[in-house]
Amino acid sequence: MGERIALATREGAPLAAYHAPPLEARRGGIVMLHAIWGVTPHLRQLSDSLAEQGYEVMLPSLMDAADAAFPVEDTTPSILDARMAMGERTGWGASTLPRVQACIDALNGPVYAMGFCYGGTTAWLAACRCEGLSAVSAFYGGDIAAYRDETPKVPTILHFGKTDTMIPLSAVDAVRDRHPDLPVYLYDAGHAFVAPSGHHPDSARLALLRTLQLFQRSSGTRAEA
């Protein structure tokens, strides 16, 4: 359904993104931010699914060169060390925000952001630093706690798994303590509960429902009866 497109940051740096145009009456734009594995088939399928519901989705490649190929599978363990090193070099998304901003700029409003794992931390940073967003939903962002002293500029919700071995509950509590009014949802699941690697259907369904409800509430329009 969607296709690969070329974009550029405000500074002129090229990047690639997967673009899924809305198939129903347009509800808004979504910038989807990927996990450490990149623009995987699962996230491209999720983008297509949201497009079927009326959202225009941009899924940018946050770390790779503009001419790099999108992954053909969701996880490639042999390249994990290299991907993790790239994640660390980017400050777990901090230095990729110009790419996020380029996608926001390319979409008509209202524009929302959602991200998973590496992209969950990036989504948090986008809520705090980027311009033009209306709401943000961040899923199991492992380094959100490291950036907890920053404050989102738009309505933001966070999703974590209670049994996530990569994100201790102490890190979740640290975010809650710093932002007591921020909705932080815990699910009976582990890490990556929306993705194929750790999929927990009930948790994924509820988290995505809460995400779309947030986007609707933040759209500036009334929901249809």
C-alpha cells in the first residue's frame, strides 16, 4: 500500500521514509518511529493498517543512509551489536530529531507521533523538542528515564511492560516521580509487546486503542457518534 519516498531535513540532509497515504477520510498525520531494527515489515504493515483508518503515516529511517535498503525481516540478530552501537551514537534518538521534524513538516496537521523501543525514546524527545505535533504515544522507550528532566510540550502517554527485562520498573517509577500527571500505562507483558518478537495481543490491542483515543482527543475535532 505505502511506498518509499525521499525527504530532506530543514538543513538539507536527505533521508528515506515509508509513506502510507490515508484510504479513508483523513484523520491526521502520524510520524511512526521505529525500533532499533529500522523500518521493518511489521511497522510498514502497521503503517498500512493505520492508513486504512484514515491516517497519513510517515515512517522515517532514523539511523540509516538515505539510499540504504529497508529491512526484509523484523529482527536480524547478526547485526544487533552494530545497530545498538548506532543507537548509542545517536543518543537513543536525540540526534535524529531533524529527521523526525522533516516528517512532521511534510504532513498537514494535526500531526501525531508514536514510537517503539528506540523509537519510543525518540518519540519522547520529539514531544519535548520538536515543533508541530499535537500528541505523542511512546511504547517501551528504554532511555526515556535518562531524559526524564525534559517535559513534553504536547499531550503524551507512555506504555511499558511489567515484565520487561530491558526496562526495570525502577526506571518507569523514575519517570512517574518526575511527571506525576503524565499517563504511564503498565501492561502484563514484556518488551516489544506490539512487535512480533514479544507480541502480547491483548496488551498491543489496548495500547494501540489508547494511542488512537489520545490522537482523536487531541485532533481539535469532535469524535463521530
